[in-house]
Amino acid sequence: MPISVLLVDDEPLVRTGLRAILEAQPDITVAGEAADGAAVIPLVRQLRPDVIAMDVRMPLMDGIEATRAVLRTVPEPPKILVVTTFEDDEYVYEALRAGADGFLLKRSRPTEIVHAVRLVVEGGSLLFPTMLRTMAAGHRNERARVDFERAALTERERQVLRLMARGLSNAEIAAELFLGAETVKTHVSSVLGKLGARDRTQAVIAAYESGFVSPG
């Protein structure tokens, strides 16, 4: 079955460009389009896309609120990629905190856009460690630190989380720590569960905001 994508952006030209890039691939189809986040929930229920490519800045409902609404109200929600013009956009960071699976710059190359869609469908998270460090720099807070300590990660889980924050994949973490791939997968799942994180992106954000990982 082809990967189905819902495009949500208030700029028709952006939607047209993304459609052309994605539908040039044999394994991807564009199921529909919306010009505002307010239209997302009905379309998701009707079309059941695998991925939403979601602009963060829209006039009626922005991508942050639309992301929260999808994850709050849709059973088995699609993956969400937020799309932005600027990598340091505060809206992007809030969308990632809300549960988006990753973000894309509108100037990304077609190959990068296609790779991002396939990656999140496979269960990966699209992380840009340098950009995430920059965005996280001003978000350390005491509550995040307390919540992190309550999670009581083991030393091995802490090692895995540090490597996740560097953007390493499970296979790369396995090689770094001389562990089996399934063992790393188990540790990652445990980290997500203890932190109450939907995915790797949220876990890494928790690591930065708690001060466990330093943006510097």
C-alpha cells in the first residue's frame, strides 16, 4: 500500500510543490489538502492518511493546536511532520513538544522531503540535533528536572538517551554501546515509557529541558 499524505498549508504554491515531489514517488500518494489547521480533524477521519505535512503558521488554527487536536481526538493518529520556513521558529519547538514526529524546512531538497515521510512511517523520528539544541536552550525548567528524576532511568537508559539526543539511530547506538539491535530497541522503548514520551523527539526534548543534556 502506498504511503498516504495529507498536506496542510495556507500557501497553495507550497502545497503544489509538495504534491509534485511526493507523487513523483511510486510508494507515496497525496490523499488530500487543507489550507488551515481547522480543517485537519475532519479530513484525517475521512482520509486516514499515514502522514500529515503540517505548516506551523496558519491564520485560523496553527500547526501546534492542530497537532494537539489530532493526537487528542484521533484513535491511532497519523505521523505529523511540521513544515516551516525558519529552523529556529518557536512554533516548531512547541509543535514538537505537542507530539509532532519531526520537522522539515520548506527549502529542503526533494530527496530530504521524501526521506522524511518514509522515515516517520517506519517509526523513526526526524531529528536535527543542532537545531533542536538551539531551540531547547531557553526552555530549561525545574518541573522538567523533577519529572525527569522521577522517571528513574537506569544508567544504561541514560546512556541511550544521550546518544538519542545526538541524533543516533538504534543501529548506531547499538554500535556505540556494543549492544544488540533488539536490546537497544528495548532500552529506547523503556526510556519513552518512563518519560511519558510519544516518540524519540519528545524524549530528547525532555532530556534538554530537564538539564540532563546540555544544549551547549
